[in-house]
Amino acid sequence: MPGYILLWYNKPMKKFNLQNVVWKEGKYYVSQCLNVDISSFGKTKKESLKNLSEALDLYFEDVKISKIQEVKGAELMPLAFNYA
């Protein structure tokens, strides 16, 4: 029977404060991370943010954390535009 050696590294976890926006669209809540172009949805705001967190976990498995863009002072601002 072969032996297995498991190595565990205790690296300190880095904490990032991501800016997210949540809105109601039909019967679902949509949540979107403003730092990276990732979004998700759920039946409640809480479920939507939980699903967004899971989507971000999957995203950061393949993308370096250094790709996070800092977002400061995000505001919802109305913008009127004309269309034909």
C-alpha cells in the first residue's frame, strides 16, 4: 500500500473589500461585483450575495488576485439618453 504525505501550508488569508451592487429584476435579485465583471442572482438579496460569493470563489481559482480593480466611492447616478 503506497504512503501519502499531505502538506498543509498555513498562509495568512488576505481580505479584500469588494464593492457590490444588488437590485431587483423581475422576481429575482441580481448582485454584481464592481471590482470584477462577475454577477449572480437569487430569490432574496442574501441568496443573491451568497451565490455571488460562490461565483467569485470560482473566478479567482483561475485569475490572479492582482487583477482586482479598486473601486472607491461608487454611486448610483441617473443618466438620461435619447434613442430612436
